[in-house]
Amino acid sequence: MSDFETIRYENPAPGVARIVLARPDARNAQDLSMTYEIDEAFKLAGADDAIKVVILAGDDPHFSSGHDLRGKSGKTMDDFEQVTMWGAFDAGGAEGRLSREMEVYLGMSKRWRDFPKPTIAAVQGKCIAGGLMLAWVCDLILASDDAQFRDPVIDLGVCGVEWFAHPWELGWRKAKELLFTADWFSAEEAREFGMVNRVIPRAELNEHALKLAEQIASKPAFALKATKLAINQAQDAAGFQTGMNTVFAWHQLCHAHNMQMFNLAVDPSGLAPSVKGRTDARLAPKK
Ligand code: ZN
């Protein structure tokens, strides 16, 4: 139906669109292509009046291992059509990185979180760091019983991922514990925090997500939109967006600190062996 390379856009039932992360060999890590293709898919679903609900899923075995720091595709921001009006992606100092992360992380996540139709994340296997961002922007999260979650970004010398929803998703104290320790947490724990709506046997996850989407799609479209935005705005009134914007500045300060200390945007002691020592486009200092 489309020429997407890193995702699939499907219509599994009337009124339902499904965006499937389709880089299973890379554990559905989100490179720039995938990020922009997800945004494009949301635009398709938004513009299609027949679509009332969107499922966000990932090809097995893992929902998403986070952002693709290796940038294997070799593509840069110039290869994509900008979605925010931020610009200055190639600027030096802290400005370029802030601008890029404002566009592809904070900006995109805000767009997807406020996408006006209900969204359901169907999460299986591992969901790490940037994977959490993808799940968290959805309205409902279904997790397979073997799903595992983790934000280990503190190991890289940064205070959590760019979409800092942790206090809201995990609760204040658990957010501190799980960020300080970078520990894994289970689907059942996530359900107890209120982050996950339902825990589903792995083999039934996709079918369950589709049934739930069809149930929601049977409701009046405009009332669904109004209800979604009513809840999001209640969350915003409680400080959600304000807190997110403030922490984004802390996040950028961490990157700037690492640049001064290590000449890298992250603390290299926390890099995975497969990444350590490489000077890829995202991590290397801008000239
Ligand atoms: Zn960052």
C-alpha cells in the first residue's frame, strides 16, 4: 500500500490502521527513516476519515530496542521533510543537537501523543529507552506477558530518554528507582504502575489488540477524539507538557556536559561494546 522501508501500514479491520515496526533484524531500533516513516503513517491514518483507531505494533521478537545510535543507513536530517519549524540541525555547540532532538524525539512524540484518534501500543519482548517513548505516546498499552521494559540512558550519562514521561507512567518513586538503577521491569509490574492497561499471553497479543481496536472503532469518531483530547488536556493541566519541556532542557544539558567531558554526546563508559569505539554521525562531535 505504500513504499515504506522500515514499517508497514496495514488496515487489518474496518476503521483500524496498524503501523508495524518492521526492522526485526535490528530489534526494531528506530533510525531516522523509521521515525519519519512512523510520522508519515500517522499522517496517513489522520487524513483517512475511515480510520478511527491506530494500533502501533512491532515485528517479533522485540517491540523496540530504542533509538538506532549506529545510524547504519547513512541518512541525515537533510534526507527527510522537516515536521517542526525548528531548523538549525547542523548548527554547532548545543544548538544542532537540541534542534535535531526537538524535531525527531520531543517534537515527533508530541505529535503522536496528540494524534487525534485513539492509539493502542501492542508491546512484546523487549521495549527499551526510545521503545518506551513509542509505547508511551499511545493512549492504551497492551503488553505481552513476557514483555520487559527498561530505560538505561543514565548509563550513558543522560537523565532518561527525551520524552520524559517516567514520573507519569511509573509513579514518582518507582521512576526514581528505575532510572537510578536502570533495572528492567516486567509487564505485570508496568500494569501495577498504571503504565500498561492489560497483560496478554504473547500468542494472543495481536488478536487482542485488534479486538480492542474494533470495539473502540465502533464508537462515534468525534466523541472518541473529544474524549482523547479531554484526557490529554487534563494531563497537561496537571503539568505534563510543562514538566516534559523542562526535562528536555536537562537532557540537553547532559549531552552538552558529555561533549565537554568526553567529546561525545554520551558518556562512553555506558556504550554497548557493539557501539563503543565507533564514531558515527549521531555521536561524533559536529565540526
Ligand atoms: Zn538525547
